[in-house]
Amino acid sequence: MTNLPASTPLTVLDTWAVRYLQRPESWCGPSGTKVTGEAVAAHLQAAAALMKRENWDPQLYAPSSRRSLYYALIQTAADGQGDDDTRDIIRDLLNCVLAAVTGAPYVYYEAWNEHATRTLDDVLLACDAAAAVARQYGPGPLAVPPQVEPGQSR
């Protein structure tokens, strides 16, 4: 990831990225459910913890080994530490953060993760950076809609 200091993504996000992350629809998953920045950050951190605990170094495993960030996100969701909504938002968030950090016009996080030069430390830094961005730009706790009793109208 090119010697990325932990605070870099927060300071290098371009205007387009900031506007994108501030749009409410950027935080809605494929189920139509709005997701908090904290839920996205927690899913990223769970995936990073799994990769670190099991030493899922991208240089040691082929992309088909199912030992990549993509599969860590799937596995932690299956373990109840995220879901399809958070994983979908993470995809866009990581793409945005990695593009800002690398200076590339577009980065797809799976291809970035599978690059021959990628290390586990690079991936963990990307997860930490994206989690920090999610906490900064993602919505806070969501209000619970009022319950409507049968026969009542709103």
C-alpha cells in the first residue's frame, strides 16, 4: 500500500470521495437497509482480526485459496459479525479509500488485495483506514421507527 500512515486516508480523500461518502444512499445495502458507519467499521475490523489471527498473507496464498480480504468479509459475516449490507458498503468504501491513497482514478479492492506485491500489513492498514473513514463519514446510530399497532394509522 506504499507505506501508508494510519491517518492518511482521512486527509487525502478527494472532494468527490467525501461527497460520495456523505450521501445517505452510500450507506444503504442491497437489502435497502441503512447501515451505520460503526457496523461497517466493526465488520472490517472483524475481517482484519481473522486475517491477522490466521496469518492470511496474500503473498503466501493464491487468490483461489479463499484466504483473502473478500473471503474474510464473507466468513466474518457468516459468523454474525457483519452481513451482505455491510460487505457491499465495504466494497465501495475500500475502493474509494484505496483510490485516494494510491492516487489511481479507480481501485477495485479485490484486485488490489490479490496483487503480487500485497502484504498482510498492507491489507490490515487498508482495513484500519477504511474503518476510520466509516466512523467519520458513516451514519451514527439509527433511530428505531415507531411501532404501529394493528388498526392504527401513522
